[in-house]
Amino acid sequence: MEWLRNQFELARGGGEHNLRPMEGLRGLAVFLVFLVHYATLVQPWIAGHPSLITLSAAMHTIGNTGVDLFFVLSGYLIYGSLISRPQAFGKFVSRRVRRIYPAFAVVLLTYIALSFALPAQNKIPTSALAGTIFLIQNALLLPGLFPIEPIITVAWSLSYEMAYYLFIPLLIMALGLRGRSATWRVWFFSCMGLVILTYCAAYGGHVRLAMFVSGILLHETISSGRVSAPASGFALLSLVVGLLATLLPIGGNTGFALKIAILFVSFFVLCLSCFMDPNAWLSRAFSWTPVRWLGNMSYSYYLLHGLALNAIFVLVAAVLPRGPYGTLVFWTLLPVTFGLTLIPTAGLFLAVERPLSLAPARKRSIRQDAAGTIAGPVTSDAIAGAPSMAENADRIGVQQ
């Protein structure tokens, strides 16, 4: 157990109370993403079971909200890091690149190798020029914001993350946001979120960018010290409403923007409750060690679990015939496949992500702690005693 604690704890032994539920929320987010791919791959075993097909479709839809929760947390962490103190743009971006690319590069190379080993699954164009351009586009994290197919299916969201990393520090500098009042900033970002939601409702577009704004407003709200933590019961109800709202039978740009708007508020309330009152029962639930450890390795899990899950279902297809036992198969495979995906994804975390993306920041914080300092200012009395926002962002501020 001590070995596991040493490998999967990222918050100086897990002692920072505001950070603990944040780690757990990332665990929830990545489990929701797992449900998307599980619901897709289990379909052949539940054919002929209408109730399971309906449930699977609902799981798929709800599971997509995991990415939105990641965006809220990134919005909160990155904005909090940047608004608290000036940072050199190049140095900030280099930290984000170091956070994202080691694990991403390993998984990308794995997908490229498998593309040649399994031609039927190959997404790379056969033309040398087109194939080279396609690989460069993927390496630069362009799929997602641009109409380019990602070779790693889930990597589309990384283009949103990188765009946010590049945009928000420039916006803070251009508008002098550190020198503005908190009220001015809240009104500005509230209007920005409203503009994104309204425009996308009318014309379509990347409406999920609004979720970063939810995280920004979360930071400003906590920093203000003027708002009490929502009760755990209310926050849980808000989460349930947000998830179920994605199942509303309304489509088109307006319908999708409305669902994102509901999630905007839902995740805001959930995070506000968990971060402001770490002793409440909902915060303690998200501070449960297994959920936090899943959250700490969530980036590696996010990148690799789809490939692992596909491999698992290839083996399942070889040993488990598709028959009349759809209900048993569906509910048995759910925990089994999730457990199996933890093995290779934890391997990626321990072998690549932790030593190459997380260890440098952790070693710096240990040295600074030994000198009696914390890296950077604490940005809110509500989270006093926690590591700086910059340190937190380096550790867990990347969407999975």
C-alpha cells in the first residue's frame, strides 16, 4: 500500500484538502469518458435487448460530459495560476507542453505503429504527402478545433486545451485583467460565456469552449470570499440535473448549446461546493483515495483507455459468444473491462507521465517546502494552506 501511495499521490501525500476533491472530480470525469467507449463496444452483445440498448445510448450521451468537466477544471486551474501573478508567456507555454506531450507522444507513436500493423484500422492517408501532413496536424494537436480526423480518437479535446493555454494568458495581458477589479472580471467573463453560448446556439461552433469560462468564474467566485459553499445535497442534485439534461430530446445547435449551458451551471455548483467546503460529505466522497488516484492518472487513462478497451473486446469476442445473456454480459463486462483498462494506463502514467511531466514540479515543491516556502502565492483564503495555483496546474491541469 505504501508503494501505491508513493506512486499515485501527487499532492504532497494528499494533504491539501481543496485539492483532494479536485482529484476525485477528475476521476469522475475520466470514468464518464470510459462509459462512452464501453457503451459503443458492448453493442454486439446487447443486440435484441431494447432496454439495454436504450440504457447504453444514455450512458454514451452522459459519458460525453466527462470532457466538459475536464474543461471546467482546466479553466479554474490555469486561470487561477495566471491571474495570481505575472508569468512569462514562453515559460508558461513550455510548462504546458511538458505537461501534455510526453504521454501524448508515446500514445501517438503507438497508434502510428498499429496503423501500419493493422491496415484495416489505418486512418493515415496512403499518399506520402497527405500522410505526412496528417501526422503533423495530429502532432500539433489540431484535430478538434479544425475539421481534421484525430488519429487518437479522444485527442480532439487537446486542441481545445491548447487553444485555451495560448489564448487566456494573452487575454489577461492585453486587457490588464490583474489590475481590474474582481467585479469587472466577473462581468467580463460572464458576458464572454453568454456570447459563446448565444452565438453557437444561432450559428453552431465550438460551444464547449464556454466550459473554460465556467472554470474561470469558479475561481473568481471562490477568491471573492463573498459566496457560501452550496450544500452537498444541492450540489449533487445539480450534478444529476446537468447529466440528465443531456438526454433532453432537443437537437440542433440551439439544443446542444442549451445542454452545455445547463452543464455550465451544474459543474460550477458542484465544484464550488467541493472546493469551498472540503469537510462536507460530497467533498469527502470525492476525496476517497481510489477515486483520487484515478484522477491523478486520468490524463494517461484518457489517452490510452480507448485502445486498451478495443483490445479487450477483441479478446472478449474470441471467447464470449453473442447470445441471449445480454443483461448478464453487459453488467459483468462493465467493471471487468474498466478494471483491465487500469493496467496499461497506470503503466503509461508510472513509466512516462509521472517521471517526465509531473516529477520536475514535484521535486521543486519539495525543495521549496524544505526552505519553508510554497511555490507562488495562495490565491484565496477559501483554499488557504494549499499549493499555489501554478503548482496545481502543473500537476493536474491538463484535460484527459
